Amino acid sequence: MEALVIAGRALRSRLFMGTAKYPSPAVLAESLAISGCEAVTVAVRRVSLEDPASGGVLEAIDRSQYLLIPNTAGCYTPDEAVRVARLGRAGAGTDWVKLEVLADPDTLLPDPTGTLEACRTLAKEGFVVLAYTSDDPVIAKRLEEAGAAAVMPLGAPIGTGQGILNPNNLRIILDRARVPIIVDAGVGTASDAAIAMELGADGVLLNTAVSQARDPIAMASAMGKAVEAGRLAHLAGRIPKRLYGAASSPATGIVR
């Protein structure tokens, strides 16, 4: 399968993994490894990126094996997100950032105007911005125009596990995009990841679906396979849906 290229960085795996709420650092490390992912996100506000020994999350991540992407999770204003992104760059030594600006703590939905403002600022400062957003095609396009290296529309609200609630909006986003589109948030199980990829998404980012699964390691393995299968199915092209049945065997040449 061809690599996913973002800001000149080629990734063989199209699965991005979060690192929060795992039962233990050991389970996190094994889940990442078996998933086949190459890029992981870490919330800057929850760990010290300058001191890996200060948190079990960073101890479980081999920086030689994974692209570490600081995450502005938990930020509710553009200024706060920009400040946290700068801290992430200083601590992790990377220009990559997963940008989140949330609207409120109950829905955890993204703040579209706040995200757009922060994206513009960070892009001008040379960040490789992966912008988490709603499934609104207009906002997705505005983020691309603001300099986002990849746009990350939600499948459903963070942590809900509801899957892909609005495939039509995602199709519009994908049809209009000139940067990679990575479906982020709402994935609950492997079939959700496969559906996102079958729609044409360039990748999937997930966390809770694995970290809170009954068996995170098994689910991580399933997610890696689902993303790959969904991508292959998209490239292969599904048959059209039909109202009536159509025989799979030819009607001619049948001996009666």
C-alpha cells in the first residue's frame, strides 16, 4: 500500500494512535507495536515532554520507532492552544502538532472559529498543523486554506464510540480537499475505521476505542488491519448498490 505523505514525511501506516487512558504503559507499548502505527499523539498538558521519566506514557514510546505529535487536547481558547503547541515544540523538538480547540467540556466538540484562528497563527510560525475539526465541509476547507497540513474531521464526538455519523459530509470534505483528510474521534470498533477508509479518508486517528477496550492489544491489532483493509477496498472500488438481485453467474451457456 502506498505511503501517506504529510508535509514531506512518508508514513507507511495510515493509522494514528492516541496514548491516553491505557491500563498501563506496558499495554500501551504493546498496543502501539501490534497496531503497526507509526505516529502517536501525546497531550502536552498531561505529560512533561522534556522529561520522559516523569510519565509512563512517554516511557512506553520509542521515539526512534514513532513520530511523536504533541496534542493541544484540553484547550478551550486559541491563545491557550497556541501556547500549548509552542510548549510541545520546545519539549518534543518537533514542529508537528495536533491542534484541538474545544468549544465546551460537555460535548467536547471543536470550536470552529477558535480552531481556525489558532491554525492560522501556528501555520505562520512554521508548525505542521493537523487540525481537529467538525465534519463541516466549509470549516474543513477554511482550515486547509489557513495552512493546515492535514484536516481531521470527527466521525462522532470524542470518546462516544458512535462511529461515522455523517458519511455524506465526509464525502464532501474528501471531494474538495487538497490536503490529507484523517478521520479523528468517534471510532468505536474496527468496522468504523474500515468505513472511514472505504469512504476515501487518508487515515484514521483513534484512542479510546483501543485504550478502553476489554482487550486493548487485540483491538489495536484489529484497528491496524481494518485501516489497511478499508484503504484497499477504497482503491479497489465497491460495486454499485442495487435494489434487485443480480445473478453472479452468466445467464448464457447454461445447459438445461
